[in-house]
Amino acid sequence: MAETQPAQVSEERFLIHNLVKREPRAGLAEDVRRGLSSKPKRFLPKYFYDQLGSQLFEAICLLPEYYLTLAENEILEHYADEIVSSLDGNTTLLEMGSGSASKTRLIIEALMRKQPELLFIPVDISASALDSSSRILLQSYPQLKVEAYAADYFAGLTEVGKKPRARTLALFLGSNVSNFDPEEALKFLRALRQVLREGDALLLGADLKKERRVLEAAYNDALGVTAAFNLNVLARINRELGGNFDLRAFQHRAFYNEAVGRVEIYIESMRAQTVAISELEMEVQFGAGEHIHTENSYKYDLSDIARLAAETGFTPARTWLDRKQQFSSNLLLAV
Ligand code: AVJ
């Protein structure tokens, strides 16, 4: 009977540390100023994820063209038990970039088949996504505790590293690693390795290199959700920094740069125009066709992943693929 009743989400089981709220606009303001002053113009992908942006990303994950989420889900549905069987003893679950944490449920359930209780430590840039996903998880799982960090990856890892932990399984799912340049990926995995101990593990979800047609469809969906997700950065600057971007005068662009192995995402100015951003006391000129680089999404092959692991203190234990072999889930052991 007790299992069918919603668990009380007492604050005893839920702790959230908000490292983003301390200076809510300072980071965005300075990074937007810098990004719009540089040539070529650029933004950082973490600024996609305000409340609306996080929800647009959830919508992307439901698109038929965006095969990544479906493929990773398929892998976790098949292999979650096998994945967690590589860890001995009572395990804590750490997740970087947890978002809505819907795929995490499969790993949580697999761990709770092995152990009576579980501590889950999600780190995410979006405090709103963290708060709602944590509450939903706590409602579903009475034996779960959540200690959440609203923070960017590096600040989050620094905080997480201050506390000793039991055996840890770290998750970095959804090809979140895609946003890193090769050097940044090394830096991130080394920082993550630092908070782990020998015998801990990282489950790294990485999208695979494949035909241009499939990749470009995934980032140019027919409904225009990815375009809305991309242009929302301009809407966010309008809302939070008093900008006057005319969203109808900019368009979404995404294409596969095969030589570099990444999808590149831009916002293109459709005409020459000047945009004012009052809180930055700044006017920005755009030429017709000028681009703002908003995101890279690097694609991997299995040798790229093995190299990344070897250079960051991990050893690849196993890789699982979906049936169409579009996506990889890689279990890396901390050595
Ligand atoms: C969250 C970085 C994995 O690169 O596929 C999706 C972000 N951008 N559609 C990706 C994204 C446009 C996504 N990652």
C-alpha cells in the first residue's frame, strides 16, 4: 500500500544549492558584451537554458528528427542493469547537465534494484529544471535523496568535490559532451575525474559521426523548434538585458562541418541592422548575412572516445549502441 502513495517530499530528502543566483545577470551581461564585440560574433551555449529555453530543449528531444534522445533511451532501457552491475557496493549517482532527468530514471531504477537507498546529485545550469525534475523524482522514489547544484559544469564540480562520497557513478548523457571543443572536453573530463576515486565510473553518452543528411535534419527540424531554441537567446537578451532584437530579422542556420566533425549552429542577420541593448549601454551593428555562432555539436567515433578516456584518467570498460548504431553509451572506469 505504502508504495502506491505519493511520497512526501520533505525538505529532509531535498537540498538545492543555487550557485547561479548569486549574480543573476552579471555572467550573462558580460558574456553577451564580449560575444557581440568579438569577430565573428558568438554566444555561449549555456545561455540557451533559461526557463523557456530548457523547455524548448525538452521539445527538441521529442522531435522525430532528433534521433539522439530516442537512441540513448533505447540503450538505457535495454542495458541499465548491465551498466550499473559494473559498480560494487552502495553507489551514489552524480549527473552533470541533468535537465529534466527523464533518462536518469532508468539508471535510478536499476541502482535501486541493487540497493535500498540512493543519493542523487544532479548538477544543471537551469535552477528551474533542477527544481522541478528533483521534486518529480522524489515523488516517484521514496528511497531517494537529492542534493542538487544549480551551477555551470566547472563551478558545480568544484562544489561537488568538496564533499567525500561513497562509490560514485557519474552520468554525462545526451551527448552533452558535444558542446565542448576538443581541449575543453579534456579539461572537463579531467575535472570530473578529480572528483571521482579509483573504481568509480562515468557513463558518457556520445552522438556518433554519420551521414550529413541525418545530422542536418536533426538540427533543422520541420516544426522549427530548434530554430526557436536558437533564437530564444536573442529573446532572452531582450527580456533580461533590455535588448531590442527584432526576432523576425534573424534566422536559424545549422550545417555539418564534416572536416571538423561537428554541427555548427548560427543565428544569421537577414539584413543590415543596428540593435541596442540598454542594460549594456551598447549598440551592435549587423551586416546582411552576418552570423552569430551560438553552438557547436561535436560528433564522435569510438576511437575518439577511447582517446578522450585515455587522456583523462579513464579506461573504456564497455560501449553499448542502439539498434541503428546512431548513438553510443560508454562506460569509462576511473583508473
Ligand atoms: C544538449 C548539446 C547535446 O548538441 O545535440 C540540440 C543541443 N542544440 N539541438 C546537441 C542542441 C540544438 C544538444 N546538446
